[in-house]
Amino acid sequence: MPAFADYPAILVLCTCPDESVAVDIARVLVAEGLAACVNRLSPVASVYRWQGRVCEASEQLLMIKTVPARYEALEMRLKTLHPYEIPEIIAIPVAAGSGPYLAWLAQ
């Protein structure tokens, strides 16, 4: 299996409590060059266990496209911007994609 850094791109998933937070985070990540593109999906119906209880919430999902070299800075920035105590930050390696799109993303 290739090392994380060997993939041409990564997709980072992060849920947000509402549209305002999601828009703000997306704009900052792109403006600061930590992401090439961020898609917002809404609504996302989340069911999760938190502090011993089963909870349900309507959230927005951010699909953040970037390269592995920017992941560490992106994660740190997400943690400073996000209102959740423990935000969902999950990185998925992109094994393949359109050559021109991946080249654009890398810039």
C-alpha cells in the first residue's frame, strides 16, 4: 500500500453545525491555500454517540480537496476554526482522477 504522501490528492471530510460555520471554514481554507476546492453538502443527517448519549443533528458536510503535503496545516487550521470540541476530520487518499483536475488541484 502506498504511503499517504504518495497519493496525488486527498479528500478531507468535515461536518459543521450550520451553513454559516461551513461557509466561513470553506472560504478560509481556499483563501489560505490549504484547499483547492471545498464542496458543501446539506443537509446531512448525523446520528452519533457523544458523552454517553445517542444524538442526532442536521449538519453540513465539507468535502475538502487538497494534496497530502498540505494535510497537516489544514488539520491544524480546521481545529482552530471549528466550534466542535472534537471536529470530524477524516482524510481519504485519492488513488486516481482526471489528470488535468489533479494537476490543477496540486497548484
